[in-house]
Amino acid sequence: MKISHFLFTVIVIIISCQPESKPPRLLVIDGTTMGTVYAAKIVRSDLVERDLDSLYLKRGVDSLLNRINQQMSTYQENSELSRFNQYRDKEWFAVSSELCQVVKKSLEISKLSGGAFDITVGPLVNLWGFGPEEREELLPGEKEIQERHKLVGYKKLQIQFSPPALKKEIPEMYCDLSAIAKGYGVDKVGEYLENRGIRNYLVDIGGEIRTRGKNHQGQAWKIGVSTPDDRYEIQKVLVLDNLSVATSGDYRNYFEKDGIRYSHTIDPQTGRPITHHLASVTVIHDSCMVADGLATAIDVLGPEKGFQLAERLGLAVYLLIREDTGFVEKMTPPFKKIINSEQTR
């Protein structure tokens, strides 16, 4: 059913203000990673000032993303995460410090969200046909759901950094980082560029985005949030000033059976796809990894509980809720503040 290395939902569009002049003032490095596409847009003046070669940067970015895949993919059988998932023991399993960092942040988001975000939900993701496990498009039975649900629980996963290792209380536990790894990858590519003196860029992996500095026109980067349907119209334009944005939704990755649509987003509490009317979540944060994980957590919780979590944490969050008459917008005060500051520029 799936060919991607990581599940993804794309609901943001990078907006160009004007056609490029000649010669182009914006370098675009792109490719594929994590079952989706990536792009890094770099203001060329940064390259000239530092005598950086575009091919050198492309190779560096590709190498970095390949390494992250080797650490965190569930579609590569020999990745660190896959080998940990195959490990059938309760002793410490050595992994990279990078994998530990992502798992640590995942567990923090799990705690903040009361378990709505849970990377141990992998067995259920696979059961419903949204993971690497080969399954026919048949609905799982209640007994199957209950059996897989016994393997889920972020509190039964432990982490240490000296030396970096993971340990699980359930030998069959299966972790899935699809809801946070893209954001992590975006942050790491951004750090890679900054370490080479690049200060003006935008990095995008499957719709998760990090911006720094200004675009090639000396303006803040503009991002369009599209409608959560097949029209791909722009619902909201964000002007990001050194911020990251991540999205989650129920309308790009799903299957239908007997007239019922089953979302790829699984609720760890019920073991089933979410059924509420929250169509999409957009989270703005300094860290794309944090925004990525929190967007999924809010998506699982739904429009009421998810919004309450966003307010409690002081997050800049934008919700689109599906109703009979169309989509209803809902945004937190920090998000409104960002929008209002954009309008006064």
C-alpha cells in the first residue's frame, strides 16, 4: 500500500513573490528523501560571499539525509531503528546519539500530550496498512487490534546517552518516527547550511519547513497553507521570520472501504484511525522537529482537546475544522499575534 519511507502530509506551498530575474538570485537544491521530496532554497549572495559550490552543498545535504534515513527509517531493514525494532530482548540496545535525541524529544511530546503522540504506535500503524508491513486492504478485526494494542506504550521505552542506547520493556515493541523525523531532518539540513555560513535559506521536506534570514528579494519567506482537500487552494499565507512550520492532516494519506475513510493517523488510546472533524493542523515553532511532533499530537487529540493543549503550551497553532458548510478556522493567540504582526509590516 505504501512506498514511502516515512508517512507524510503536505499542506504547505512555498510562495514566490515575483518571477526570478536573470541570473537567478536563488539556488535550489532538491531531491528525494524519507519517501517524499526535499528542497533547500538558498540566497546566492551567501554562496558568493563564502565561495561555496552548489554541487558541494548538494552532496553534503544528500549525505546528511541518507544518514538520517539509515538511523530512523522503518522501511530500511538495516537502519538503526529497524534493528532495534527487530531486537527481542529487554537489555540496552546501542544506537547513535542522534537517534537518542529524536526519541528523547518524542517522549517529551508524549508526556506533554498525555500519550496522544506515541512513537510506539508502530504495530497499529502497520496493522492498518500504513507502514512497511505488507497487508491487504482489509480492516483488522477487534482481536487483532487488541493484540497489537498490548505492544504500545511510550512509558515502556527507556533511553540513555552514556553510551547512547534504547531499551524496551516489551520485546515486540516497534517504534515509528514518521511523525517527527522529517522535522528533525529539516532542522539538521538548516544547521548544516548555517555551519557553512549560510544565513538566508528555506528548507522543506515533504511540507515541513524551516526558514532563516530573508529571501532573494530581501523579504521574509512566504508560505501558503492550502485547503485540506483536492483543490490545493491557498487558505492562509504565513510570513515566517526565522521560524519553522509543520502540518498534519487527515486527507492526503488514507484509504476508503464501504464508504468510510480511514486516516493514516492512529490514536494510540483507541488503536484506531482518528474519526473527528479536524482536517488539518499547522504549528509554528522555532524547531521544526518540535512543530512536527506537536502537529501530530494535536491532530490525534482533535479540535477541542488539541486546541486546549496548544493554548496550555502557548503554541502558535492554526486549525481547519471540517463542517457541513466548509472549513472553519481556529487559531491560538500566539498564531493571531504572528498574523497581525505580518499585516502591519
